[in-house]
Amino acid sequence: MKITKQVQPPTGLSRLLFRAPLAMYKARLGWVFGNRILLLHHIGRVTGKDREVVLEVVEHDPSTGAYTVASGWGTAAAWYRNVLAKPEVTIEVGRQTVAVTAVPLSQAEGADVFARYAMRHRILARYLLPRLMGFSVDGSVADFRAAGEQIPFIRFVPRAA
């Protein structure tokens, strides 16, 4: 795995495309995404205002109800810093709203998560996601694990009712 560029969040038209799923959730069409995309409701760590962001689900554990996501823009992403500061958040997945606690994963856990994701979604993991995140991979499990160590992951664990 090699780093190819410093990643910056999208701007202009690409930003609109990345935010299109948010409009779908607001229109009550989140069910279209099934368990693949979730809507995160969180609090701005500086402003204290309600914030929302749509994230791809990297892994879902049906036995615990936990959802794992990656911060494609790294540790500088506002949502990532916000949930580290205030981990008690809410997610919407499909038609379900769940109160969860955001738990950051270790680099080793991230490596495991990304390796499993890569086996389930070979094309995305090999070509699209790494380019968006600023690195290239050769397609080997070891390379996916090395990439996963560089990506910050958060697991959203349901809070007891």
C-alpha cells in the first residue's frame, strides 16, 4: 500500500453528489439504502449545533446491532472529531432510528475490518475507495490490512434502552 495524495473533502458538484443521500434521508427515503448507508445525527463540538452526515456502512453485526463506518477524509473530518468529543449520538439506518455510542477502533481492528470489507466488495476496495482516500492497493489481503490501519474507523454500538 502506498499513499498517493493528501485527501481533501469534495467541493462543488462532487460535494453535491456525496450529499445526495442526505436529501433522500430527509425525504424519508433512507430505506432505499438498506443497511449500506446510515445517517448520523451528532452535535458540533465547537458550535453545539445539531449536525448530520451520511456514511457508508463498512460492517454491520446483526447480533449486537453495531454498525461500523470509516472516516474517508481521515481524522480531520468534522463528524469524526465531533463524535469523539460527544460519543452519544443517533443513527438512522433504513427506517430505523437508534441511539448509539461511538467507539473508535484501534489500528489493528481497523485492519481487520477493512480486510473483511475488501473481501466482500473487491472492486470498491481495490479501485474506488483507495483513490478517494488517497492511497493505492495491490489487491492482496496484506495490502488491504495495511490500508485499514491508516483509516480511522468508528463503531456505533446501540445504547441500552
